[in-house]
Amino acid sequence: MFTVDIKSDVGQVGVETTHNRGFTPEELSVDCANKIISISQSADPVLRQQAEAFKSQIQQIVLYYMKQSAKSERTTIYNLLLNAGEASLAEHIRRL
Amino acid sequence: MAFSGNYMCTSFKTELMTATHNFPNSTGNTFKLALYDNSASFTAATTAYTTSNEISGSGYSAGGGTLTNVTPTSSSTTAFTDFDDLTFSTATITARGALIYNDTAAGDPSVVVLDFGGDKTSTAGDFKIVMPTADATNALIRIA
């Protein structure tokens, strides 16, 4: 008689929450780098160290562009509010 | 009754053999993630989405959020699929766990039960479910 064993697994999810604010670019960039680069716990220590350094560089690059994105978004919102006659509100956005 | 761990629903395993579920990113079924309080009693025997003990609050609607599928693939002898992270924005909610279910298939059949390990709360903020890396050792759904 032949049998085939199949094993199924459910991965571990995490939950991150904020209070009275959204996630910062710093927090999001860490999640982003973790998605891009996964380093095995059993990897060779030297390779692991190199991978961690590379991951840190990736996070810094992602962080830079996330901050640029946030600034550009604020510029767009500022102009939308200004054109809608909400100069005071637009100024609040500009000062963020 | 309470959450007691993560489970791949037994009915889901059966339904994999009857082509009930389809996971590809652009052409697959719509999967949703619903949040529950600790009065929910999901186990591997859970078969479908239910509104019983589903949470409510600002920034959350009954039925939960729609997930973005990661197209199934394989590495070595392990096949796997996953979802992108899901964020409930500007939400004031507390949840103890979640149920992922197929919103396309008849009867909203369940896929996996997720236990957060404790109550998680956001207050006028973001409530983000961080999915594991989509690889053969970490992905949410793996078949080896």
C-alpha cells in the first residue's frame, strides 16, 4: 500500500496598533524591509551579519522615499485646501 | 469560550480538494479578514464566517477587510500562499483574533483562524495585521 503524507501549517501573524495617530515612516519602513528581506535564524553567522547590514540599508532607503512621499502628499493637500479657500487649514497642513 | 491558537480549518483542507478556493492575485477569489472578541470560540472545526462575536467600532465594518492575495508558489517541496498586510485606518477597536474566509465562495467558507494572543486595541489610529513573509518557512498557508 502506498501513502503520501502532507503537512499543512499556519504562519504567525502580528498586530501593530497606534493611538491617536497613524504609523510613522520609521515604523512602516521597518515592516517594509522585513517584507523584502527575510533572514533565516539558521543562516551562517557571517552571511547573517551581511544580510542584516543590507537590510538596514534597504530600510534607510525606503524610509527616505516614504518621507519624500509624505511631504509631496502634504504639498498636494495644501494646494487643494488653498484652492478651496481654506487658507488657514492649508497652513496647518504645511506646518506638519 | 475563547481563542485557543491558530488553526487551518479542516473544512478548508477538504475544500482544497474540491476546488472551492482560488488564490491567485488578480484572478483569484476575494478573501476577507474579520475581527472578533475573545467570546468567539473558533477552532479547526470552524467552517464559515459568522457575525457572532464579531467586533464593532469606528473604522470597522461587519465582514471585515478585503485581503490582497499573494499568488501561490512553491519552494523545494513546500507550496505556499499569503496575503498582504491589512490595515484598518482611523479605527477605534479592540480585537482578540481573526477569521480569514472566502467571500467569493458560497457560504463564506473559513480558511484560517488567527489568535492574536491577547486583546489588541487602536484608538483613533491604525490597526494593522502584519502577515508573515511569503516564503516556504513563514508564509501564512503552507503545504509541505
